Amino acid sequence: MPENHASLPSTTPDVAPGSPAMAWGQLREGNRRFVSGDVMHPSQGVDRRRELAASQAPFAVVFGCSDSRVAAEIIFDRGLGDLFVVRTAGHVIDTTVLGSIEYGVEVLGASLIVVLGHDSCGAVGAAVHTLMTGEQPAGFVRAVTDRVIPSIVGVTKGGAEAVAAMSPATLLTEHVKHTVEMLHSYSGALASAVAEGRLAIVGVQYDLAEGVANLVEVDGDVAEQPISR
């Protein structure tokens, strides 16, 4: 297996090694390779495995949905030791999630957090169903939908008619954006790291059919602006 690491595209301005912009550039290029089918499978060889046995230094934290179709290392064409991955259904936040993400940044030294959402998200769909019908999911699944609902209410101002009038794509993107905002507002450590320029938090919306990871929110500097949605 090749051990090469992705480089930034020629169209990207010069950025400092280890910076949030460099980290985002590596993920963006990896996703482009994944979409085109030119994957390199970096950092997956025997030498890399042995190198990581004693320690790790991932360059990014990926906080994504648990959906089986959205595996971060695959869609960004990365390998062992590159990404510190935290996943929950609907990328919902609790204190253990915050602690895990802070560990990736403050202890392991990651310079980028990616909130990774996707289309056809079951958690967002379940939250929409609850708001539309008043029906709650069974068991602990309710704990997931309860944490997604504020994202939807925030953009629709609640009410079944308002929710029905909003496109699914908009609701999904707003949930990603709201998650980025919550990470910044809930964690003083992450907010300080962003203010100091050693961290950026970005929101990405992944297209299941196309494989494209679209940048929809940026908190910090990654040398790229989010697309308009």
C-alpha cells in the first residue's frame, strides 16, 4: 500500500504546515480522489501501522453520523492515524462527545474539526416526523431525536406547517451548521483554540450518491468559503 499523503491543490493559497487550512486541504483532495475513483489509500501500509503503535497525532477530528454509508476514512481517502473519529446517530452532542472532541484537539493536537452530515439522515427524518405528528420514537432513540429537534425548530420556528414547508436538504444543512455552532458555544477550549487560530471547525454535507463532501459552514480559517445553500 502506498504511504503518500495528499497535497493541497495548486489553486489553494500557500498555507502553513499543520494549520487548519492545510488539514482541510488534505481532506478536500482526498474526497476529490474518492469521487473520481483515483483513491490512493494512504497511511495503510505495514510501515505506517508500526509507526503508530506507540503514539498517534491525527491532523483532524471528524464528528459524524453513525450511518454505515458515511465512513470518514473512506470518503476522504485517508488511513491509519490520520483522523480522530467520533460518531453518533445524527451527529448529536452530549458531554462524552464534547470530551472526546476536546481530547482530539487539546491532547492529540488536531487542527481541524469536521462536522460530517449527509442526505437521507434517519435521525433528522425521525425528528421531522416527531414535529409533524407528535409521535415519539421508542426507547433511547428518543434521546437522539430530542437533540436534533432544536436544529429544526431554530430554522423553522416550529409548527408542523413550517417544518413541511422547508426542504429536506435545508433542514439537513441547518442541522450541520447548528452542530458547528454548538461545538463552539459549549466548549470553551474549542472556542479558545479557534480564536487563537490553531483550530477551525467546519460543517460538511455529504452526498450519498455522488460521494461529494460539500463545505457548508466555516468557523475559523481554512482558506475556503462555504457554498451557499
